Amino acid sequence: MCPLAWPQESAPSLILQGTNGQEHKLQQYSGRIVVLNFWATWCTPCLHEMPILAATYKSYSRRDLVVLGASLDDAKNLDAVNAVVRKYKIKYRVFINVSTESMESFGVESVPTTILLDRNGQIMARISGKVDQFALKRRIETLLLNSHKP
């Protein structure tokens, strides 16, 4: 399977709310490879892939790649989100209050779903369901090799 088989399209604008209430724009990560994971605390497959995403961040954060966790949980579930972050030793940015409309704008129908963006903010892959560690690594390595800094 070709790791970049998904037709390229620009990522839509997305404003994410941090667990501290601060807003972040997806576009601020332009120039870096982005692994954007849509998840929720009540989603068992989401929780099963957390170690994979945490390891991905650890392996690639110094190689111009950012992992972002976009949770469907709202501020009322902040304790549950923070518990997941602690349990899986997540060091990447985690956001809350992701709306259904935001998910749909990325073509995401369910969680977990992981989106890979190249340095230019182009959607290069959508992975529905739990990510496979080795397939994700292949896709990231391909993106790192084939995309140059703008």
C-alpha cells in the first residue's frame, strides 16, 4: 500500500482549545509534519493507541514533527482527559472541546481517526480506527523524506 495514497487537499482552518483554555490555530504548526489525532476518553480503541502516539511523539519531536491530540471531551471531562494524559505519559499537546463540525471538515466520521499533514498543511492521509505503529512510522518517514521546509 502506498503510504501517501490519499488525494492531497488543504487542511481546513481549525482552532483548538487547550486543556488550560488557551486557543491554538492548526495553522501555527505550518512548516512541520502534523499528526492530528481525534479521540475521546470514552473510546476504548482511542486509549489503546495512546502509547503508539506517545512513542511517535518521543521518536519524532526533534525531527520537525508535532503530534496533536484533539479530544471530543469538553471542559466537564477535563479530569478524565488529564487522567489519560498522566496514565499514558503524553507529552504532546492535547486539546478539548473538538466539535463534530470540526471533525467533519476533515472528513472524520468517528474516533479514533488520525490525520497526517505535510509541511504545507496538505492532508496526506486519514487513518480511521486504531493506528498501526509500523504503518504510521512508514507514512511519517515518507513525509519527512519527501517534504521540504517551505
